[in-house]
Amino acid sequence: MDLITALPKTAKGHDSILVFVDRLSKAIRCTATRKAIGAQETARLFKETVLRHYGLPEVIIADRDPRWNSLFWRSLFQSLQTKTRLSTAYHPQSDGQTERANRTLEEMLRSYTHPHGDDWDTHLGDVEFAYNSSEQRSTGQSPFYTLHGTHSRTPLDLYNPRATEENPAAKNFAELMLQGHQAAKAAIEQAGQRQKDAYDKRKASVPFNQETGFFCQQSTTNTKAEQTS
């Protein structure tokens, strides 16, 4: 569970997104909310966003936010026999795959919500669908496939513009839906590319010497050792 904050405030007063990530499939469920949300409101959103679709989880992993560490939250989930494990934010040792999923999703949402201004909360379903339909590196398949055993049928693959020619309202709705999915898909690709670029910058480049059969750093060390001996 994660709360993404500091997003553009919408006409409905939303400035944050509450996100739930399934540790196995990496499927997400997300809902627009406010940064000032309390523990009881979070529990209500959990019931509406997760419980009714999947039932109660055995464990919920979240950062050390006072809301998740409150007496109400701990008492509620203790009564439901669901463990709450609090981790340090961006601490991969706690649950690396979920942390990476959260970061990818956060980058994706921030790039997606920016052009939408004060109505991004009305397009949040496009983001969730696009994310769950995209292949995850950790599993090699999409969350949708992991959960349901089949690939999702998407508007981008199946849309037939001729079928809506007789009804302008249907055509307009379909085109807006396509635009939303295209924007969400582009946001996923941008987030993945940013993460790749950040990883490549941190990764040291060590050239391989085919003649010696060693990496250059190791070869240099061996050469110095030979000279010393």
C-alpha cells in the first residue's frame, strides 16, 4: 500500500492517489483521494478498492506513516487477522519488487496527470488498466494474465471506427477512451525508460579484454601483482 501525493488538485478536491499492489501478480488497484486522508477513510477506501474484489490479504506492507501505525488501523486489521508490516520508504530490503512497482507507477502517474490538469482523477481507470495489461519484468507476464490466465482485450487493439459513424456521441466517447489508453501506455514507456537511464548511469562500465580473458580492472590488478612478484 502506498500514497502518492503532491499531484495537481482536481475539481473534485483530489490531490493524491492511494495505491495497492499485489505482491505476486504486481496487479494494482488505485483510487483518487486527498493527502489529508485519515486512517478510517483509508480503511473505507481499502474496503471499496481491494476487499470487494479480492477478499482480505494476509499481509499489508506500507511505510511508517502515522495513519498505518495508528491504534485504529492496528486494532482493525488485528481483528481481521491481517498483519500490517511497516517498512522504511524506498527500502528495497523490505519488499524489493513491490517498491520497484510503486516507483514505476508513481513516475507513470506523475507524467500522466500533469497534462490532464484538474481532471486526472476521471482518467485514473485508464492508468490502472494500462498498467495491469503491460508485461512486468519480475514475472515476465502482465498482471492481468497472472490473475486471470488470459490476456486482456484492449480498445487499442479492437476499436473499429466505422461502427460509431452513425452516432457522434458514441464516436466521441470511443475516441476519448482511446486517447486515455494511449496516454497511459506512453506514460508507462516513459517511466520504464527513465528507470533504465537512471540504472545505466549508476552501472559502472567495465570493458572486457578478449586477449587476456579478463575484465580490464581485473587484468590491471593481475598485471600489478605480476610486476610485484
